[in-house]
Amino acid sequence: MRENRESEVAQSSESAHRSALTLHVNGTAHTLTLDHRTTLLDALREHLDLTGAKKGCDHGQCGACTVLVEGRRTNSCLLLAVAHDGAHITTVEGLADGDRLHPLQEAFVERDALQCGYCTPGQLCSAVGMLTEAAEGHPSHVTPHHQPPGGPAALTPDEIRERMSGNLCRCGAYPNIVDAIEEVAS
């Protein structure tokens, strides 16, 4: 009888640290019950089998886990899934339109902007978010001070490199990544 009570207490304690939430991932609603400590990256990879976003450093320093949350690029390894109940998330798997690749995906392939491919999903999601930020007039460190506020930022190679600096490529495909993004931006 004591073992049953201990088991009930353990189950009650475990369920007290779990919550039900709904994530709208790539246009599909997913209701999950997760431990409060589960990161968005782990929810995507381990609970939804969306393995495009990678766990690189697990500290938000490499960008391999970049996804779009409400259209903004973010490091999913730093976000708790329960804090994003109801959020709309786009992963690299959701960039394509059916069998038609996203223009950035096409440009990455065309420009050979990938080598081992480990960082590519994060690079692509970051580039999609970066293009939106630039179009909305968000400045970066290298944006000229004389640029009018709120207007689209000119995406020069320096501007692209600065805006993509949070995404590391250990293979060194940076020149081709910049070329691919510049092609799509123009």
C-alpha cells in the first residue's frame, strides 16, 4: 500500500511540472503535453519529428536551431515551449510550398551555399527572417546612419554578412551563402 501511495505522489508531482499547449507549426496545430523545461527545439525534434532545426551549441551561439516564431527568427534552443502556447512557428520543413522550394532554398542549391548541410536549415530560416527585417526597415550595426528610418534597408554584402552573423558555418560556405541571399534579395 505504501508503494502505491509513493507512486501516486510521484505521478502527481510529475504532472504538476507538465502543461498542455498548442503549437502551430508549419500551418498545422499540434497539441502536446510537455515538461515545463522542454525547449522549443526539443519539442520540434523529439515530439513532432521535425529534425531540420539542429542542436549545435545548445547555448544560442551558433544559429543551427534557428526557426521563425511569429515570423521573427529566433534560436529555438533558448525558448521554453510552454512559453509559446498558441505561437505560429515555421521550420525549414515549412519554407517550401509543396514540392516547390522556397526561393532561398533554390538559391542555396544553385549557389552551392551549403557543404555538410548541418547549419543550412538555420541559415535558411535566419535568411527568411532577415529579409523581412530588412524590408521593414530594421537597421543593423552596419546600416548607414543617413538611411531614412522605416524604409527598407539596402542589402549589400556587408549588410547581409552582419545580419547573418549569428549563424555559424563550420565548413566556411559564407561567400556562397551571402551570394544566394543577395540573389533572392535583388
